[in-house]
Amino acid sequence: MINPKDAHIKPMPMPDADSEVYWRGIQDGKLLLQHCRDCGHVQFYQTSICRNCSSEHLEHRAASGRARVHSFSVVHRAPGPAFKQDTPYAVILVELEEGPRMISSFVGADPAVVTFDMAVELVCEPVDGGMALPRFRAR
């Protein structure tokens, strides 16, 4: 349960052994995807094995950062006090040029401009605590 006095603090990612390299990449301005050296599968989010063939032979490679909006929702009512100043904002499901899909948020313009199949590009946005978050803007 969230302590009421912490309700105005946005949650931050908590890197673990599988995702530490990914979050370091985001902090350096790169979206790192896992590529299986055995079957060629490209995956997001990081795990210790390939979701296609169960191989442990995975390597991180920088993605292009280009994607298309697969689906989206514009949020007008904040899910909590920490997000109240952000509304309205668009939560987007993007299909990366490399194939995997990921959920993120749209930045850099009014969320009302988001459309299906819209071309977007990665922005690694610094946030409190020395972290950065992957966001997308129109390209």
C-alpha cells in the first residue's frame, strides 16, 4: 500500500539483473533490444532467455528508435496525485521498427494529435533520481 504522504511522488523504474543493461541504455539515450544469437528473435522487455526458442544466447543491440503507434489512449483523469499536472497525456502502444511492441507515452505535442499508425521516434527523457524514461514524439 502507498503511504499517503508519498502519493505525489511518481513511481520510478527499479532495474533488476535482467533489465539493468536496458535502463543504462535509456540513460545513455539508446533503446537496447535483446537479439537471440540462436534463432534471430528480437524481444522487448529483457529476460534471461529467448521467448521464442529458450536460448540463453542473447545480446543487446541499439534499436533505431523509430516506431509507429499501434494503439493509444488519451488520459484526462489522473490515476493519482503524482500525475495530476500531466493531464491530458497519451499512453501509446508502439510497434518498433525492429518488430517488438512497447508501451510508453507521447511527448512534445498536444496528445490530441496522436493517431493510429503515426510515425514516432524515441526520446530518452531525464527524470528525478538520475533515471531516464523512454518516451516517443512525432517524427
